[in-house]
Amino acid sequence: MSERHYLDYNATAPLRPQVRAAMLDALESGGANPSSVHAEGRHARALIEKARHSICEFVAGDADGLIFTSSGTEACNLALQTHLAPAGKIGRILVSAIEHPAILQTAATSELPVLQLGVDSSGQIDLTALDSALQDPTPALVAIMAANNETGAIQPIAEIGKMVRAHGSVFLCDGVQALGKMPLNMQTMHIDMLALSAHKIGGAAGSGALLIAPHIEIKPLIYGGGQELRRRAGTENLLGIVGFGAAIECAAQDLLTIDALAVLRDKMEAQLEKEMNRQKLAPLHFFARDIERLPNTSCFAIAGLSSETLVMALDLEGIAVSAGAACSSGKVTASHVLTAMGVADDLVQGAIRVSLGWDSKPADIDNLVACLTAFVVRQNQTYKDSQLIKAAE
Ligand code: PLP
């Protein structure tokens, strides 16, 4: 393959070399069953506990409260099984309108009533609506993500956690996209349950975790053996978990210099705007740009151009980005996130997401800016030519 520029970290971050090395080590050491009492089993158990410790330490979680899962999606599904809040039996679910399908679709299968909370035009949750929903004395399970996967919009998590706790409800935070890109702290943010995933930070897909506070009772999704303190049966995914632990250690280091990613992202946005203006091309519409957002994410649309066309054109130039709402089937559907923000339909259809990460370089964004501008120029010329032909006919 010719030189590629991967700018789709929010879909999956490339496997980090340190993760690959740790996983290979675990594989070569035999990969025994961590429940076995022999030396090989004890070694596997030690590797799992080391990863558990690293993850808990990074998000200030309780070591007895970490349940390894197969994905962030499974972690969200498991969390939505919780039935007891400090104020009593959970009788309803509150979700933000911009949650990932792992929350929205799962909540929709619950027998409990589900109330969706809206967001403003920047993609931030309406705290007044949350406050008034919390006045209902029925304890709620409140699911609000730390940061959005499409726009990068960050929610005021500590404030939300405080409000939810004050009403004796339970706060589930989907931290899948936020992990490693902003600080996440279960204690100071008052998070009762935190869903995480390894492949968004350079671990391997197939490994996730749900962290729960000591007062949370969880009903398992999977029954069988006594693994994960009887909360998730099945022999642990040793390699995936080891990779997750190694990825967390790298992400913790990267977080110290994460502002550099925001500098790169902001430079890309500024260069794109400059080029579009210079060539007198259609204006760019950036989403969630006026609020706090993840340092690695940029979501924007160019009026009149569909996201499918843009994603394919860039792919042909060696650049990997996503449509704003590329779903797991690979189809592009109208983004429920942008729709909830009140974005006009034609822009929703044209949104693309550029997301950077641990291996992003200035050359990646320079190529993106050059190729995108050249493509829009070509599209404009084609449009002008077709108008001339029409006029001549
Ligand atoms: N939550 C958010 C915000 C996500 O972005 C994703 C994946 O895109 C998930 C949950 C699901 O994580 P996983 O891919 O590990 O199932």
C-alpha cells in the first residue's frame, strides 16, 4: 500500500508497539488459564491483576470494582443491568440524546421508561433539563458520556455526577472516547459506573472494562464460572487485558503532553479555513468548536458535499477519516448527534470526522488540507462546467 495517513483514531487507534510487545510476551509465556493454581496460571493471574491495577489507578477506580468485558459496548450493557440506587430501586433511565448506540439501543430494550435529555447547538447537555428530571423522586440510572465520539464535545461530568448523587440516583459515564484524551477520575467526578474500551487508546479490540463504585450492585450478563468476582463469567481474555494495561500506561504518559494534539488539530482547522477562503470555496462548518472538546477531534461539513463522497475521495488519496456518523455496519446514516444539536440536514449529510492520536504527525494534516482543498476545487470546476454545458444546450 502506498503511504497512508490514518486520521480515524476515534474509530480505533492503531495498536501501540508497547502493547504489541506486552501481548507477545504474554502469548510466549504460555497464556495459561488465570484461574489455574499452578505457576503458569499464577503468572497469568499476576498479569491480569497488574493491568487491573494500572487501569484503576489511572481513573481513580476501586480495584474490586473493575470488571473486564469484551468491549466498551458490553460494559455499557452490563452497567444498564444495575437496578439499585442509593435512594432505592431504579425506576427509570435518563440518557443524553447524543449517547453512543451502546447506551441508546441498550436502554431502549429496558422495561424501564427512558427519558432523553437534549443538548444545545454546541452539543452540551441541558443541565436545567437534567435538574428538573432529577426532581422526580423515582431513583434514576443516568447515562451521560464524558466526551462525544463524533464531535469531541466534553460534558461537565463532575457537575453532573454531583447532581445525580445528590438525588440518590446512579451515574453511569461512558468514558470510552474520553479515556487517555482528558483526565477521568471516578472520585472527583462522582462517577458510579465508568465504561472503557482498550482499542480507542491503542490496545486491541475485544477488551473493555466496567468500573463500579463500592455501593453499586451489578447483575451479570454472562453466567457460568466465578471470574471477575462472579460478575462476568468466562475465562479472561488474557492477551486483550494485558494489552489494555500496557495501553493505559502509554496513554497516561501521553496525557501529559496531550495539548500538542490540540495544537495540531487547531492548525489543521485554521489551514483548511485559510485555503477555502483563499480559493473562494464554500465555507466550512465546524461542530462543537466553541466549547471544550477532545484535543484530537475535529468534526466539520462543507455545504453541498456529502460525507460519503468526501470520505471516499480522501481514501483514494491515502487518507483515512470517517463520516460523522459512520455506523458499525459501515453504512453512513444521518448523525443522531448532529441532529440533536439542531444542525441543518444538508450539513448533517456532509459531516466528516478527523481524529488524531499517538502516531499523528504534521505531515498527516498537511496532506489532508492539500487533498481536501484540491478535491473541493475539482468539484467546483465540475459543477461550473456542467452549468456551462447546460446553458449552451
Ligand atoms: N461508547 C463510545 C462513546 C464509543 O465511541 C464507542 C465506540 O465507538 C463505544 C462506546 C463502544 O466501544 P467498543 O467499540 O469497545 O464496543
